[in-house]
Amino acid sequence: MHNERTLLCRVHRDVLLGPAGLTCGVRGRTTSPPVAHWTFDDIRDTTVPDAAGSHPGTLCGRASRPEIVDGIAGKALRFTPGSEHYVRVDQMAELCPTQQITLMAWVWIDSKTAMWGDILGYQPEQSRGDKAHPLKGFRLWKTWGCKSIRFYIGDGTTRAYKNEIKCEASGLRRLQNHWMHIAATHDGQVMRMFINAVEKGHSEATAQIAPSGFPLVIGNYAVSKTVYPFHGVIDDVRIYDVALTEDQILGAAATALAE
């Protein structure tokens, strides 16, 4: 079974084989840097810096804010069920690549979680409800009972729970209470899901991602009538405007541990 120990061993091996830094892959392969990268290491008050550039986030919540805790490397954020807290990032066009995309994060899913829980994504338009309004942007989340991790893209015509364009990685229950690396890609033709840098699911998807006009949200599905907070810890969240390969995803996970 590929679990977090398997990945950490592979990461250790590949860090020894080559430099970290901007290297995103193994055997010297490189890619473009992420368009956004939230490490959660240097949070000041409510501001979450973007290590890649100019997309800072804000810690939000009605009664509480995400808790800053130790992560896979440096600091991370803990999200709690029943809490309406999250990280909000103001929408900018580069945060929602339309042609190709890679999303990734290190996560620790608590064992007692049952509810849905969002890692990263855009909410549907609140005024018309998440089932009625056409989906735009993307969403990466764990399902009820942590049976799977799902990734969907919205092309502006599909609707939630009806004709979603999605990909899924299942069989994750045994990976609770451990660190694991999650990545999702879309290259314009195929969507893929990776758990610990190993492909766990794919589906054909020729649609183009429609830009969302709403803020990007980390750690919650922050719509007015539906709140699905992630139950656990999220660290090292990244967005790329290219679809990374399995080796490149492994390399990105390695750089997170080496930083």
C-alpha cells in the first residue's frame, strides 16, 4: 500500500538525488513555479502570505479562526468541524487557470471526521444556491465519511450533483490520522487524482475551466447556507497553471519537506 511512509521514503531519496528549491520533479526535471503557494509559516495577525508572489489570504471566521499548528514542515492550519472559519483569498484571474491546472496540499485528516470537508476551491453563487447555479472554477474536497477525495472543475454549464465534471480517488479511510499528499490535475483532456504522488483516479474531461468571480477558499466550503469545514490540518497549498506529471508532483512534495 502507498501510504505517507512510502511517500516520505521516496521524497528523502529524491532530495538526495538532486537539489530542492525550484526543482519540481526528479532527475533534474523542472517546471514553472506555482502561481500561488501558501506555506502558513509566516502568518501575521490575519494575513496569510503567498510565498509565490502577490496572492495573500486572510484568516476568517464568525466565532473563531483556523488554529496555527505544527505542520508537515513548519506551520500549518487546523480546521475544526462546526466552525465557520477558513482562509479567504481575493479572486485574481491567475488563481483560476482555464487551460491546465494542478492543485496540491499536504493534509492530515482526523479519524473521527464524518462530514464533507473542503480543502481548496471556489464556492457557487450564494444567491441561487449551490445546486441551481452553473459551476465555475474548481473544488478539491473529501467526501462524507472520508471515503474519497474529489476534484471537480466547472465550465459554466454544469451543476452540482447533476452533471459535474469530476475525478475521484477512493479507499482513503486507512490514511486518516497520517500526513498524506493530495494533488489534482487537469491538462485539458484528462483529470487525474494523486495520493502520495501516486495516481489513484482519472477521467476524461475536455471542458475548459470557467473563471469564478468569487474568492478562493481554503479549509471550508464557505457558502451562506452550507458550511463544510475540513476536519484536520492543511499545509503547503499550491496552485500551478500547468498539469504536472506524477514525478513532478513527487518533486513538489519533496521541496515542501526540504524548505
